[in-house]
Amino acid sequence: MTREMLYALALGYLFGAIPFGLILTRFTGKGDVRQIGSGSIGATNVLRTGSKGLAALTLILDCLKATAAILLARQLFGNALDDLVERYAAAGAMLGHVYPVWLKLKGGKGVATFLGVLIGLQFWPAVAVYAAIWLALLLTLRISSVAGMAAAISAPISAAFLGARSLLPLLLGFALLVLWKHRENILRLRKGTEPRIGSKTSSTA
């Protein structure tokens, strides 16, 4: 691993670990988002504060922080190793979001940040598939965890079949990380107790 790769990994982690959900809810007087619902800092849990606007803004910022980290790493550290620098920045962003050191490694579940990674890597077919699956399942099933996990799984499949097989190991790793973070949701889905968006019971997606 070169020095540039280490810098890119660290940069990605710093961007990814910015807890926008927590910052926005505290700044707007909604309290500590970690004390409601699932305790996650992601957009779905922010929605439980009753503010759709804050939830949407959290989703956008959690997505774009990964994109920004990759683009900045490319500008600062990229050269003949551009692809590797970008991938290390992407890995840092995902790890930072999911395991932020200043929140005792209790971060979000990575769905929006994963989309931001795909945008930063400019893997546009995967971006389109990811967004379409995520939105379609949210609108039809209204189960955030199912929509997020299905979207995440689509990324390595896109890499395998849409001409980006060099990205397959990285995207497969990210998809598995998202599934791991949803392990409690998976248990509730198996029991039939995972609630839908808008229900009084909290989902923990």
C-alpha cells in the first residue's frame, strides 16, 4: 500500500464519519437521533423525528460525502494509481460512516453512502440500477431495510454483468457490510415483525 493510498483511505474515513443525521437533528432542535427508533444516525431514523426534510437532507449528505471524498482523493493523490486511490477513498468513506470512531463505532447502515461511492467511481449503470431498485421497493413495499439491502446487493451484480468486474470484490465487500449492519432487520423480516415506513412501530433500517 502506497502513501497515497493510505492518505486516500484516511480522507475517505474522515468524510464518511461525518454524522450528518446527528448534526442536523441537534442543530434543528430535534434532539439526539441516537435516542429514538433504532439509534442509527441514518436518514430512516432521522425520519422518525417527524421531519421529512431533515431525513431527505441527511440522505443526500450521507450520499454525497462519499462522492466528495473520492473526487477529492483523486485530485490530491491521484496519478497512475487513480483507480486504487479512488477505491481506498471509497472504502474509507464506507467504514467511516458505518463505524465512526467518535460515536463509539455506532454509525449508519451505509445504504446512501454506498450510492455515493458508485457516483464517485462514476459507475453510472450501477448508479441507475441501485437508485431504481431502492426507490421502487421503498414506494411499493415501504420497508426501508428491504429496499436498502436489495439496492446494495445490486451493486456487485452490476459490476459482474455491466462491464466493471475489477470493481466486483470491492462492491461485494460493501454489499456484505450493508447486510451485516442490517442483521437485526433480517431477523425481524424472518419473524414478520419488520414494520413499514410510516407505521407507528419503528423500523431499524
